[in-house]
Amino acid sequence: RKPGHDAAGQKAGAAAAELKDASENGVRLAALRIADALFARDLDYRQAFHQWDQEDTGGLQEEDLARAIDSLGFKASTETVHAVFQAFDLKGDGQVSCWEFVRSLGSLQADAEDEMNEKDKKERRARKVADALNHMNNSLSVMGAGLGGGHMPKVNEAKLAIASAMAAGDVPAMRAALAKAERAEIPAEELKEARAWLRDREEREAARQGIDDALAARPRDLNRLRAAVKDGESAQLPD
């Protein structure tokens, strides 16, 4: 049922990839590809969710997810979209909230990364480094500024940025620090703690925003509010 890791890694690097494996391993691989596509577009998970939740209902339907996957340039089979949607729908209520999307995408991506062999990990890291450099270039007034200098200062700077963001509890700063770490080519194994910290904070932010959005919606939808409160409880938000 589960394809070999080598084949999965090779497929992960393909352009205009087809998502046609509805197995558990295929769902993890699809999540990895979706996450990488969002990284390449410089979108965090919550930004992507709100772009795709066009009706502002607080939840994605299966057809919304299909359109979203298509918008990222993937050709996905109906079976794969359904399997991914089911994996994201943690409450089993037929829609995916922002918290469910952030939590599921993060955890499934991490599982897929753990299953990749070293060669595939290196190739993926190289693609993400290229994407991170492209993000930086797009944000600079002078192309290529800041790319010089030695390797070790970049590594130390990235590690310091991660430690500072964690100490301050600053989610945007942690995203920026991890992008800096990608550019410095710090091994993924050394970033696991920081990524886990970021996933946890992003899940909580997504759950908190879901509650705020449900409270602000007019007319107020009690089912939406109940679902948002459940997400908050799952994310262990304080009362």
C-alpha cells in the first residue's frame, strides 16, 4: 500500500506534480508538496487558508480544497483530494477549519520528511534554499544584497534569530528566522525543535483567530462558533 521512500522523494521534486496516490503515504506526500508550494509562494498556512475560504465561512469544503490544490499547480485525482480532505478534517464534521488545516498540514508534512532518505532530503533542502533566496531577493531594493560573506556568520545569525524569536514568543520572527536558517543550509535535524515550536504557536493562533472570526460573523452562526471553540480546546487555549 505504501510506495518506497525513494520513489516518493523523486515524485516530490517533480514540476507540475500529479497527486494520484490516495494511500496514507500518498496523503503525507501530498501534504509535503502543498507545504512546499506555499513556501515557494511565501505564504504561511493561515494566509493560504483565508485565501481559499472565499465565502468566509471559517471552513473549507472538499471542493474548496480541490480548487486550492489546483491553484498550486497540482493535478490531483478525486480520490487523492478526498483522502487529503479526510486527513485534514480532524473533527469529522465535513469541513476543515483553519486550526485543522494548520495542524494537519504541519504534522503530515513532518511525517513525510521523516520518511525521506538523505538524498531526497538534500534535494528538497536545495529547492527550499533557492525559494528562500528568491523571497529575500524580492524583498530587497538591491538584488543580491546581503548574499555575501562567510558561511559560519550566516549560520550563527540564523541560530541567534531562532533563539531570540523563541524567547520572545514571536511567531512572525520565527518564520523569518527559519527562512534564514534555510538560506544558511542548516540541516533539517537541527531545526526540528524550532519547527515544532512554530507549529504549536501557529496552531494556537489559528484556533484563536477561528474563535474571533466566528464571534465577529454576522449573522452569528452557533455551529461555527461551537466548532471554533472545539478547535480552541484541542489547541489548549487558555479559558
